[in-house]
Amino acid sequence: MEKQEELEREINELTDRLRKEKPSTYEHLMESPSTIPNNQNENSDDFVESLNKYKNQLIEILKKDD
């Protein structure tokens, strides 16, 4: 569970950075968010992997030039 909490914190920080640094991209992200599993208890390893992929997608978005 610790890894999941860490990833969620990192995702929140990256999302906030995106909102501040690239507001137009942030708006589009909020209009069509990536799918993250709803049922965290179903398979914790899969959920953590999904969070990690989503975090990496946010990092890539922040790296791109407008």
C-alpha cells in the first residue's frame, strides 16, 4: 500500500505542475482522462502498475514542448 500512496502523491504533484505550467493541456487532460482501474482491491499489483504508467504519461506530457 505504501507504493500506491507514493504514486498517488506523485501523480497529484505532477497534475498540479501540469495545471500551472501547461493550462491548455491540463484542460484537455481533464476532459478525457486516462482510465485508471476503479477497484483497487481487485488486484493491487495491477492497480499500482496502472498508477505508475499514468505517472509516466504525465511526466512525458510535461517534457513536451508546446
